Amino acid sequence: MGSIGSRQGMLFFDFYYQRRRCREYTKLDDTPANRKRMQQVLNKVAAEITLGTFDYPRYFPNSKLAAQFASASSSAPGGKFGAGPLFRDFAATWRTEKGVEWRASYRATVDSILNTHLLPRFGEQPIAGIDREALLCFRAELRGDESNPDDMHAPATVNRIMGILRQIFDEASVRHSFPNPCSRIKRLKNPKQDIEPFTLEQVRLILAKVRADYRDYLTVRFFTGMRSGEAHGLKWKYVDFQRRQILVRETFSQNRTEYTKTDGSQREIDMSQPTFDALTRMRPAKPDPEAYVFHTREGGPIDNKNFTDRVWYPLLRHLDLKRRRPYQMRHTCATLWLAAGENPEWIARQLGHSTTEMLFRVYSRFVPNLTRRDGSAFERLLAAEGVGSPAAPTLPTGEAVHA
């Protein structure tokens, strides 16, 4: 809710109270010890402002602002629109009503944001008394100070937290008839991250050097563009060998299998020859339709963190390749399809995008032409390069094997 500033070598408090910016100067030298002492005081001030019990004259009796705040400091903010319910009470109602619409993983994300950020800050305040200035101050504190990078949050994280706050105020402002303080607060600009796909030669090297029980798994990941959760949640009932298609219907994340990320993610992926061969080798004689295609020794789905830390990153280090998240396999597949000249609309459907907009935005520099309409060009590229799956390895048993 505020910060410690320095002017001419002397420290001062800088915070917001009752919609006013307050600066209270001290005669303390700007030293680490004094900053620590003042930060402790500022934390108490922030807590009392949040609880509505802050007494300005008690903290700053000689301040010119003390008299102005004397009568208002002991009452909770309500504003001309009335106090209404406390933020925590309305947030609980909103969470209950909206939660039925969300996937379990998103419910967990919302709960984490509420409990970690929003309720500690606004929980005891009347929701109609929280104004735009308080939200802007909150957003600035989330972003943090560049002088202390360890305490900073990335723009994407700040936007995610503020997005939940916006949803709550969108509903509360309608139900309790007060101006929405979030209405003109913009999202922070999120710097564009360049994708880092592997080259086809690097893909061949990775498939040649990865341990045998993960070779078919990586083949499917590299040549289908499936997300980690989609691959880990794949069951045999969703592999159609007759039509040579993988049906993306479920995803595995946060230790549960559930509906895919969006409706658009529900799709059918055409199998290239290496993908078809890999899944054919892995297919049990009598596959259980409910069994996971990629699984641990106990039959459960692969844990992404375990795979990443114990197989993926060590493999990249061994091959002297730049450290990249497994998600770059999805980008690799998209860029290989584009390099082969496949039609962008076909590629977008394979990736689960409803339009080609994201495809052109993310992969614009990899688009050579718009001439192809199916997967045949990609097949020819793989055949020409001699890319296929090596001799039949053992069934992948996930991270538990030889771990």
C-alpha cells in the first residue's frame, strides 16, 4: 500500500489513505537499518488501513494532514454508495456461483489468487468503498520495484491477478449499484516472447539419443503438436488407427484428468507416418480403452515436472542444446508444418486454434506460402529427410523407469 522513499538523504513514508497520497517525512538517515524499521511501521499502517482502524494522528501527530483525517480515520470507508458487503463475503459468493463453469485446474488457480493476494489485501474492506486509486496502488505493488527484482511479478502474473479482481468488480458493481473501479484500468504490456523451435536436424538428434522408453513419446510430441497435458491425458480409446487420427478429448494437469483447455482444443490430429509407427509399436495386444498411452510403471499418466527435470533437461544438456521447455516441441511441429508448405487453416485445426490469427501472430516468420491443404507435404518432408522412428523400443513406462 506504500513505499519508503528518500529525499536529500532522509527517509519518508509514501502511501495512500482516503484516496489521497500521503508523504510523511522523517529525520532518519537513509540506511538499511532505518529502512527496515520504517518498513515495519509501514506494514502496520497498511494493515490498519485495510481493516479500517487506522488512526492517522496516532502515527503522525505533527503532520498537517493529521487534523484533516482525525474524524475520518476511525471509520471504515464506505463512500457515498454505502458500504455494501465486505470484499471477502462477496468474493466467496462470486466464487461459488462462477465455480461451476470452470475446469478444476482453473478453480485451483482462482482460489490461489484469492487466498494469496486479494483476500489479505481487500478482504475486510466494504467492496463499494474500494476505489480505482486503491486498485492502481495494488497493481503497482504487485509489479514491484526494479531495484528489487526478486520481489517483482511478471506482467502476465499481474494481469492474471487483476483479471480475477476485475471479474469480481464487474459483478459486484452491477448487483450493488456502484461505479466499477476496474473499468478503465488497462492490462500491463506483456513483452512478446520469441518462440524457440528445434530444427529438423536437432529433432533427429534428440530422437536418436533419448532413452528408448521415451523415444516414441517424443516422436508423438514432436510430430503432432500436442500440449503436454493433452499427450499425458491421451488414452487408447482416443487413438483411431483406422482413420489414422488422434482424438484430443482430455488433458492431464495438476494430478487430474479433465476436459481440455477450451472447446477449440477438442480436435482430431492426423497422424504422420512416424507418429503412426510410434503408436503402433506401443499398442498392447489388447489395449484397455481407459488406459493411458504414455504411462508410468504403475499405469498412471506421466508427471510433467518429473519428466522435465529427470529426462528432458538432462537430455538437452547432454546434447549441448539450449535449455527449452517441452512446450517448444509444439512450436517445432508448427514450424515444420509451415516449412513443408502446409495450408495454415489445416495447421490451425491440428493445433486446436479456432482461426489462423494466432498462427500468423506467433509463427509469421516461418510462413513460406499458402499452397498446401493437407498433411501430405509434411509427409514428403519427413520421408525426404529420412526421419522415422527407430527400431521398436520397449513400451514407455514414464519417469519411474530407471529413475
